[in-house]
Amino acid sequence: MNNGPVVGYEDDVGRRTTFRLFYPESIFSDPVHYDPNTTAVLIVFKPYDLKWLSDLLSGHSYFRTDVFWRKPAMNMIYKPGQIRILDPFVTKRTAYELLHFPRRFSRREKPKHPTTGLIAIAFAFDICSEVHVTGFKYDLQDQGSSLHYYGNDTMSLMIKNEYHDIVAEQRLLKELIDHQIVISLPEEQN
């Protein structure tokens, strides 16, 4: 998902990425991460996400970056035939049916969005006969714990993030595992 690297982490994440779900602010731009066998799937959160992709694929420079929470990739390492757009219904189903987020938020509240990880699980429900997960346990009590298997980001970033409801996502994931809808793999193999 997103910009989670495979190169250098093969023992932890495997060697094959069939689908890489991403949004403009989270996709690789360094060709070292290119995999010709990966299908890159854009999760659209706003109309500018489609404009960004259209501009990149048509060879136009995309200069408006103020509409993104972080500067998006300015080049696409994947070939046009490798790119798909996730049906927005999957994101809506994740937000409203699985997480039960309200459809409207007051002006004081930031709208909540599911994480890419939870959207990926919902997408997997549509295309897989079994869904196995690992690495979805956030330690909200330890702000200094690692957020991902790569990089230096800590849990403090996720706790401060006003756009995700991690408590609701963790509760849903536990329910899915308890009802054996998804299978939780051990975090570490001995």
C-alpha cells in the first residue's frame, strides 16, 4: 500500500506486489520501486486526484499542489496500462457501511476517511476468496512506536491525524478477525 517499499524488505513483505493501492500524496516517484508486474490502483478522495493522474499520464506538468495535504508525486513510475482507478463505491462502503462514519460532519470537525489499509481490505473482499492481514495493529499507547515497517514515522503521527478514526478501524478489524472474516497472520514468524 501507498509508498511501502518492497526492495530491501523482501524477508518481511515478500517479493510480489499484485496491487498497490495509493493516492497522489502516497505513490512512489523513484524508479527503483518500479515493478512491471504490479497494478497500481488509485484511490480517489477528491476531484483533484483525477486531475493529477490525467495530467501525469498526458505528459502535462501538474503545478497546483496546494489542494493536497502533502506534495503529490510529480512523475508516475508506472506505465499507463498498469494503472487502474478504484471504484469509489469501495471507499464509500468502507466508510459508511463498515466503519459507520457519518455522511456529514459539522464545520468544526474534519471529515473522517478510512485508511488505505482498511480500503485495501474492503477491496480484497471483492476479489479474494480469503483475506489474510498482518501489520494492522496500531499501538496507540506508545506514541514513539513505529508506524510502519519502514521509515522513521512514529505512532504520534497517526494519533494526531484528524482524518482517520484509528479506534473505529481497530474495533472493526478485531470484529472481522473474531468472526473469521479475515485471518490475522502472526506479526513475527519464529
